[in-house]
Amino acid sequence: MAWAAGNGDRSENGDYIYGKRKLREIDRRIRYLSKSLDRAVVVDNSGKTHERVRFGATVTILYEAGDEREVTIVGVDELDSGNARVSWRSPLARALLTAKVGDTVTLRAPRGPKRLEIIAVRYDELR
């Protein structure tokens, strides 16, 4: 910003105007993240026994095709790229939430509905 401000008339200085806009966007993002941290609550279900799938559960599911998969239901900011941790807002998590072992749920996927059977539910310690 100091370099751009030193280039002369600020009202027509593209570098200065662009720099100010970027700083406003950064400040807005910092405010959003700060407020998110203030509202954050740690949910620790480890060691508890739940009959139903809840937030924080690691669920073993069986697809119709016979493929078995294990997913953990986490918050929006805790996802990973390996698809082992899915957001509670995702279609998969929404289908699983409140179901229990032995239940069959329907996942509304882009390629059509898929039936999933819940094989196991556990709650691991926080890492």
C-alpha cells in the first residue's frame, strides 16, 4: 500500500484502489473468523454410548454394491480431502443422522438415490 500511495494521485491510482479493496476483504474475513471462533463449542462424545448417529460419530456404512466405508461426521471447518470426515451439512451426513445400527437409509446422490446400511457407530476421542 505504501508503494501504491507513493505513486501519486490516489483517486486515479489503480494499484492503490486495488490494495485498499484487498485490505477491506482481508479485514472482513478476519472479522468473520473471529466471530466464528467466539461461537465455537467443543463437542466431545468420546466414550459415550449412543444408539443413534449424532455429531462426532464415526459410522461404518455398507453400500448396495457391497462397498464398505467409514466416515466421521464433523463440523463444516473440519473436513478433509480424503472423504473420511464429512460435514454434518453434507447429503451423506444428513442421511445418516439419527439412524441407528442395522437401519437402512437412502442417500440422495446426484446419480440417483443409494441405499446404505449402517453397520457400526462409535465415538472416538478428540484429536
